Amino acid sequence: MSKAKRYDAHAAKRKNSTLKGILLYLLPAPILITAFLAFLAGDVHTIITTSISFALFFLSATVAKRGFIFEKIYHDSAIAKAPSRPYKGAAAFLLAFSTLFTSHFCTPNSLILSLLLALAAFVGFFLYYGFDPREDKVGDLRLGARAEEVIEITQNAKERVDKLKSLKRELKDFESQAYLQDIIMQTEEIITSIEHNPNDLSRARKFFKVYLHRTEEISHEFVNNLHNGNIDAKMTANYNTLLKSVLETIKEQKEKLDDDDILKLDVQIEALTKQLNHEGI
């Protein structure tokens, strides 16, 4: 399995995501001022047209913002499906229509000039912000792996990791937190490796099924009993022993994922599955 940096699901989404598209929200500011002045003057017609214009521009900015968020997630993920809805394209059409409406109904511009300004706004949007991503990112798939399966399994794995992080915050024992944190880190490395080399999925699929599913299931039950006051020192020790066993086995199996002996790996994983079922709290 190829080495890769640790996966961080949230840092990529935060970076610059709050700033992109801010100009689209500032664009109708003069219209809002005009509407306010019309309100003071009692000009009902201008109030209505400028209010509609402002609402259209604000809607286009909001739709574009949603498109930027999905685009950011797409570009910062090694494996991702293309956004299912063309939010940026829809925002461009809304911006063009907003420009047309404002130019034709809020100013004395002719319809032809208004149409030209709308076209300029439409083209300018794509020149500055670009198009929606159209193709799935799955890398060089071989060994019969399907793009949909790779994306689905890695996404489910990330969601399970997030749940484990939430459960870790509920634990009171420092040793339990440390073991679970190490399991989380090791699993994130596996996820990142799969994202950079999807062909490892055939050998790592059971990692997600055994380690993530079973560890999350046991940890969830442990935390529930902890909240109910049903956990004593002995049960905490048993839980820590189980986490330690899972962690050690994960490390061992990670070292063997590069081996070609997949049959041997499957046998060892099935043995661990039986152990987890036997020792589960």
C-alpha cells in the first residue's frame, strides 16, 4: 500500500471556502441603496423593481456559493464524484437574468443593450469562476474495481471515522482515548492510501468492514453503558485490551497489504473477526 499524508476531512473544506464568491454578494449593494432611497421617497415602482433585482442577484450568489463548496470538496479529494447538480452553471444563468432584469426595468437601457450586458455577465462568470466539474476522480482503476464502489466505500469509511472521533470525546479514560485516537489515525492513513491508489481496495475492503464497523459498534455500546453508569474498571480494562488488540492487528495487516498473498491476509482478517465477535462488549 502506498504511503500518503494523513487525511483531513475538514481542513480542505475550510480553506478559502468562505471568501470565494464574496463579490457576487457585494455586486447588488448599489441596488439595495437605491431601494432604500426609493423607500424614503415613496417611489413604489422603484421599490418593487429594485427589490426584485436585489433578490435575483442574492439568489444567484447563494446558488454559486453552494457550487463553490461542492467544487472545493471535489478538488481537495483524491477520489470524488463530480457534483450531481451544476450549481455554478445555474448561478451563471441567474446572474445573466438578474443583469437583464436590472438593466431593462431599473434603468432606461434598451432591451438590446440589456441583453448584451446579460451575455457579458454570463460569459464573465465562467471566465472568472470556471465551469462545474464534470468527471469523477478515481485515478487509474484496475483489478476490476468500480469507480462507484471506490467512492462509496471510502466515503462510508470517512463517516465511520467521524463517528469514532465523536465517541472518543465521550470517553473518560485517558488510555481508551489514546488507543482509539491511534486507531483513527491508522484508519485515516488506510483511507488516504486507497484514495491515492484505488487498486488497493480489493485488499483493504475488509479493513473497513472489520475494523471500522466492529470498533465503532463496540465503542458506541461502551459509551452508551458509560453514560448509564454501567461501566466499571474491569469493563474499561477489557475495552482497552480490545482496542489494543485491534490496533496491533491493524498495524500488522498494514505491513502485509503490499504482499501478494491475499489469501493469507483474508484468513488472518477472518480470524480477527471471530476474535472481535468473541471479545465484544
